Amino acid sequence: MTQQTNLFSENNLYIPLADRMRPSTLDGYVGQEHLLGEGKPLRQAIDSKRPFSLIFWGPPGTGKTTLARLIAHNSNAHFITISAVLAGVKDIRVAVEEAKQYQSQGKQTILFVDEVHRFNKAQQDAFLPFVEDGTVTFIGATTENPSFELNNALLSRARVFVLKDLSEAALSQLIENALLDKEKGLGQYKMSIDDECRQILISSADGDGRRLLNFLEIASELAMAKLEPFVIDKKVLQETLTQSLRRFDKGGEHFYDQISALHKSVRGSNPDAALYWFCRMLDGGVDPLYVARRVVRMASEDIGNADPRGLTIALHAWDVQERLGSPEGELAIAQALTYLACAAKSNAVYMAYKAVMSDVKSEPTYEVPLHIRNAPTKLMKELDYGTDYRYDHNESDAHAAGQTYFPEEKGEQEYYQPVDRGLEKKIAEKLAWIRNRNKQ
């Protein structure tokens, strides 16, 4: 087979290295051992040659499309692939008609939908009947959490398998395969790379196999522009990776995982981890203003009245980011994060708020007691609005002991339970004094 045949399709279109290196057998598949190891459910299903509808959920470049193709090949099924980014209901109908033709010949069809989360409800519903009647076996691929992005009807008919970022060992194996393969890879060029440069390439790929092979292909082209022997060295890699950014899905699963890690690091009083996740997100291209808004949430939810200064500092950081931008604003956000991580913690306000909101939504609409209603008109006064109200500032210790404020049918409640930390320790003492006076 000539180089022309290897690198170009039948339509004379160039085939990238990442596509050329797709394995043709399951034994050549690299990574996802937790799914494909001996005795694992997915491996058993593939080996049985009786595929079922499933969804692959995982980061880009982890082998979702390749795995779908291998399942079709292993089961001798007709394979149809459509991209939810480009396809509509019309494309689904065409695919179903094609599947029906193969079904009439006794052949199974696997319909692979890439980025299936991009389909709206109507589009997802369009192929559901044909999944149910067996016209197609559905395989979907998504980088988004299926729980949020896919219809329950579709989820209930497909089993979800989670793919993970490729390990360093798996990425190293991909490099080795590409460098040695003379038919589809770079083997004919006798390309070399030392261990240090290999590690740089692996780190830059950030768990993404396709990204790795794209980098390797660019690096190999730069290396071949020089005299033989062809070597991928640090200078070549510097040129290759200059414009690269770490993978950061602004709105996808990686995004929410890192936000969660940041929030929980603050809650767990770990300023170092909070700074780490903040910098990871900045490095990936997150909008600092989004983080600033989340920091305000942390100040109220996890610090609360244990240290009310936390909310002020968080708001100031947001203000600095809006006024000055980068890098001054990002440093202010970092300052707020470290302060909140080190501050006394209390979720008492958050828990009280949730409890009250739950009661308000589930209980009747009680009337406001007459004695705490406003009475700006003569008629309202005649109707006893405000009657018997005791003005606290005229009372001993500025507190009208025993006066009630909840609806009579509900009775007095104690939702807010300050913790024994920070300023809330003092607040708890004050509330205990007030509640004791009320009871007396």
C-alpha cells in the first residue's frame, strides 16, 4: 500500500493521523480498561456480538466514536453515523430508512449519534420509536452529563457507560503505536522522540488521545522540514504547542467538576486547594466574573454570619474584577477565596432559609397578625391594624419580650440555629437571651 493510499481517502481528502490510527479490532483499542477488561459488562456484551442501546459519556478524545465503530464491526452490523451538530430530523429519517433496508436483509444497524446532547427533545424523540421496535440499535456519545441533557425516555432505553481521560500510560502507548506503524502511522519516517519530550507531549494532551495525535502529527511535520534523522525535540515541541490551551469545557462536565472542587475546597477550609482549582480554571479560559459570582455564593452559603466580613470581601473582589479586569481582578478573587477558606464556617443561614422556603411552599397562606400590620389610614386603625403593637425601642433593653411575629395558626418557630463558631457564637448567646425572655 502506498503513502498516497494511506494518507488520503478515496475522494483524495487528507486523513488526519488521529483518524488513520483508529484501531480495527478491540485488541488494538487503548484505554478504558475499567470498561473493557476481562469480565467487565461492556466487554461481555461486545464479545457476545449482541449489542444493545447505550450511551458513552466522557471527555473529548477518549475513544467514544472508535468504540462505537468497533462494536458495529465486532457484531457484523451496518454502521450509520450522524453528528447532532449538523443533523436534523430529516437526517434521522434518512438513517432510519437506510436501517429498514438492511433490516429487510436480516442485518442489524447501529445508529451512532455523536454529541447527542446537541439534539433537542423533538430530535431525540424522532428516533425513539425505531430504537423500541429494533430497527436500530442506538449508540450515543456525549461530553455532557446525560442526566441533564438527554430525555428520560431515551435514558431509560440505553445503558450509560462513563469513559475516563486517557492515562499517561495509554497516551504513551498511542505515541508508540503511531511512531511504529508503517502503514497508517509515521513508522516509514523513522521518527524519534526522547522520554522528556514524550512526557511534554503527554502532559499537553491533557488526557485527550485525539489532541495527542494531532500534536504528534504537527510535530512530525515540523521535524521532517529539517534534515534527517527526523527528531521531535524541545524546539519542535515549542513551535507545536505555542498556541495550545488545556482542555476546559466552558459549560460541560469538566467545568462543573472544577467549580465543585473549588467550592468544596473553600468549605473544607483548604486555601491551597481553592487557589489550585481557581488557577486551573483560569488556565483553561474560564470567565473570572463567573468565579466571582460563585465566591459571593460561598460567602453566604458556607461562612454566613460566622464571619459576615466574608460577603463584603467577596463583593469587593467582584467589583475589582469588573473595574480593573485581569490580572488585578483575578488577584482580588484569589484573596477572597483564601479569606473564605480560612474563615469560620456556618451554613446556619442557608439551612434556615431552605427550611423556611420549604414551609412557605407547602403551607397555607396565613394572614399577617393584626398587631404587626401597618395602619396608615383611619379605616385600617378602625379595623385594629397595629393595635397592641409594642414598639421595641420603648421597651426595656429595646426588646418587647413576649410579642409574637408569626401567624397565629403557625405559632412561633426557631429556624435559625447559629453555630458555636466565629461571630455566630455571640449571635447564639444573644438569641438564647431573647428566647428566654420571650418564654418568661
